[in-house]
Amino acid sequence: MNQIWNIARKELSDGLRNRWLLAISLVFALLAVGIAWFGAAASGQVGFTSIPATIASLASLATFLMPLIALMLAYDAIVGEEEGGTLMLLLTYPLGRGQILLGKFFGHGLILALATLIGFGCAAVAIGVLVEDVELSLLMWAFGRFMISSTLLGWVFLALAYVLSSLAREKSTAAGLALGVWFVFVLVFDLALLAVLVISEGKFNPDLLPWLLLFNPTDIYRLINLSGFEVGSSAVGVLTLGDDLPISGWLLWACLVVWVGVSLLLAYWLFRRRVV
Amino acid sequence: MNAVEIQNLTQRYGTMTVLEDLSLTLDEGEVLGLFGHNGAGKTTTMKLVLGLLNATEGRVRVLGREPNDPQVRRTLGYLPENVTFYAQLSGRETLRHFARLKGAHTSQTDHLLEQVGLGHAADRKVRTYSKGMRQRLGLAQALLGEPRLLLLDEPTVGLDPVATEDLYSLIDGLRQQGCSVILCSHVLPGVERHIDRGAILAGGRLQAVGTLTSLRQEAALPERIRVSGVVDRESWLQRWNAAGHIATPLGNDGIEVVARGDQKLDLLRELLAGETLTDIEIHQPSLTDLYRHYMDQASEVTA
């Protein structure tokens, strides 16, 4: 445990030193405030509209951004240490490969969690203070859920980044793979799902289709954040499938956690097989 | 207890055999020099001792335990070839990070930085370090936690002559405290005084191992006698070359003669009886000569 913290601590101080934490927090805060006030500009309104609309816009934005940031933060975790020559040295220390991986995960995970808390937290506070007659309990609940699920989404992609980093022989390969993973989960997956829906012309077992959403962590994340508001479901595209999903909100959370766990295990398995 | 015990070690990558049937032991407080060309199997041997690789065949024990035992790793120091560190950290931060990972006292770091001559640059970023400075930081890192076994892979690369001498005297001091050292090196001159035994690897096989004296005996390389102040040089040269010795003139009044086996004393006696010499030098085969001898032998076997 101590060793895991020693590794995590270095990642954390690196994150502070190279201003990653500051940059991510700032981006999150600016986007959140911007969306809260100008999100409805397309419909001719300026100013805060409603909590569900704000969260929906923020969630669709975070779906793109969070995986990208997590992958960028962690894609070189293993392969970068190897190229830098420090991995071999680390492995001669009283330190298991699992401890190295978990230490990195805790360090990076903490950076993402802090950035989410600071960035989106500031936005939530701004809305709470500046907007009159906003329902504070709903605001806290919605933003709390949004921030925790965003962090979890980030952690899924951190773990996926370690998988790539344990797999790749070169840093540039890992970067390329990371971009590919982002592309697949954020863009291609939903399009492919839609294509299946259209091409199969209903012959595809309709009971099975909604479950496919669980194979994409970004879809799980969006389902979590879009559900729970009574006023006007804002689900669009493939996410309407989620309405047919016979599982409760808690199971969606559990699915995200499973995504983190399975990806980490896969990364550990690959890292252990890696010859240094 | 032996610091390192290697028994019938064979290592293969696919069909390529990098180490074949290597057996080697290292006593406590002993300094072993491991010599060989690139690809001879030195680094592989190191990695097996470090537990970074699992042996295809054979057994490695380090300080009486498995190489990857955490207890072993706490008492082991390793300086990799061309060591590099996190560029964004300072020397002091780097050393503290590694001290925490090794479970060593962080108070040790300042002393170690002074010891390797990095005290003045401790708070500079490693990015700005020269190769020699990185090498010293690597050495300080290897010395964390008072190791009982040190593995040094090309420790003198990038060091200036003074720093090299400092390094060797550091090794001498550690040896006196009972620390065992394996020293891999290409740079042979200068290292011979600081090692107890030498092991020569070529093509994944151990060609020779022993003290310098025993290696010299085994190799039976000729010694060279150089004398000056010879009055009647021509007749000595004629007589010796006729007798089958290899004698050549040297300078104004000197001779160099090659002495094989036990001829040395006879040749000297002969000279001292017939001449009033001004100087005598006896050149024993150096580590470089021995190395070349065993390398030639190895390539003859494979050819």
C-alpha cells in the first residue's frame, strides 16, 4: 500500500508541476460556465435555462472531452517509463508490477477527480450563487452525480490507456492506439449501432439491442446523466434505446465500475507479460 | 552464504541462445569483473540476477533467496547502463523518490549526493545534467539503503578520469564493508586493481574466471622484459634470436625480449651476469591482453 502511494505521489506531483491539473480544471470550469449561460443560445435565449438542460449539454460535452483527457494523461504510463529508461530500474526495486500500475492509477485518478471537482464544482457554485430561485438541492444532486460519473468515465479511460501502454512497444504507437480507442468509443460505436438498427430492419432481436449500449462506457455515462429528470427526456439517437433497458440506475453505475476493474485487470495481465 | 550463486544457467529467446550453461558464484565482500563484447550475455546475466528475467534452465540465488524476493531487492543496488531519470525532477527529488521506493531513509540522500560529488547540483533539474552527472546520480541511487550487493553495468562510461578513480575507491571502500559487487565493463585498463576476480564471457559462454594471477597462469601469456643500458646489444640480440627467443632492439641501448612460461628468471640471470644494466622493466600481460587472448580463443572455437 505504501509503495502504491509512493508511485501515486510522484504522478500527482508531476500533474501539479506540469500544470495538467490546473489546465484541466480551467477547461472544465470555463466550459461548464459557458454551457450554463450560453447553452440555449441556439434557441435564441441567453442565460441559465434549467438544470436538466445544463447537465445534458455538459454530459454530451464531457463524453467527448473526458476520455480524451484521460487517454492523454495516461497513454505513456508504462511505455513512457520504458522509453525513458526508468521502468527497468523501478522493476529492480522492492515493487511489484501491480503496485506500479495501481500507483499510477491512483495518481492519475486523483488528478482527474480533483480537476472535475474544482472545474465543475466552481461552475456549480457559480450557478448556485448567481442564478436566482434555482433549486439548490436539485442542483447539488445533479452536479454531484454528474461529477462522480464523469470521474468514473475518466477512470475507465485511464485504465484503457494502461492497457494500450502495456501493449505498445513505442510511445507513438500508444498515442495512435489511444486516439483509435477514443474514436471507436466516442464516435464509431454509436454510428455502428445505428447502422445495425437500420440495416437489420427490425430483424435484430430488439431485446438484445439495448444491452449493447453497456459495451460502450461513454453510452453508460450518458444514460446515467440523462435519466432521472422527469421533465422532457432529452435522449437522442441511440440513447433512446436506453429507455428499453430493463436495468436500474445503480446497475449502470456498477457497469462503469466493472469497466474500470476489467480494464485494469487486462492492463495488469499485459504488463506482467511484458518483457523488459 | 554466497552473495550470488548461478548454477547451469541457460537463457534462450526463441531459438537464439544468449547464455549457455553458465555457473558462477560471488562471495560476500568480493568484487567480480564481468567482461565481454556487446551481445556476450553480460546484460542478460545481470537481468537474471536482478530477477527481471526468468531463466530458461538453471538456477539463480541472490543472497540466499530468489532474485525477485522483495527482501533481496531492498539490499541490492543496480546501476543500469546509460542510466536515465525523470527529466523534470531535480537530483534531490529523484533520489528521494527512489529512497522511498526502496524503504531507505530519505535523510541518506543528501549525504549520498555529496559522496558522488553532486552536492552543488542537487536542486537542478536532471534535464540539465551532463552524462557524467547522470551517471553519478545513478550511482547514488544504487547506493541507497546500504546495499549488500551492487550490480554496476558500465559504471565508468561518461565519467572523467578523476571521477572514475573516485568510483573505484568508493567500490574499494564498500568491499571492505562486506558489500559484494559485480562490475560489467568495456573499459579494462585501470579496473584490474579493484577487482578480486574476473569473468570473461563470449558468445553466451563463460570463457574463463579467476583471479588475475590464475588467469595469467592459465592463459600462459608471455611476459616482456625491457632492459636498458646494454653495451653489447648486437651480440645479445643475435644470441637470443638464434636460441628461439623473440628479442628486439629498444631505444638507444635497450632490448625487449619476450619470456614465455618460466624463461623469465633464466633470461634475467643471464643478462645480469653479463651486463651492467641501468634499468629493468617487466611487463606482465594486462587485463586487456588476457581479454584479447580469451576472445581469440573463443572465436577460434566457433570458427
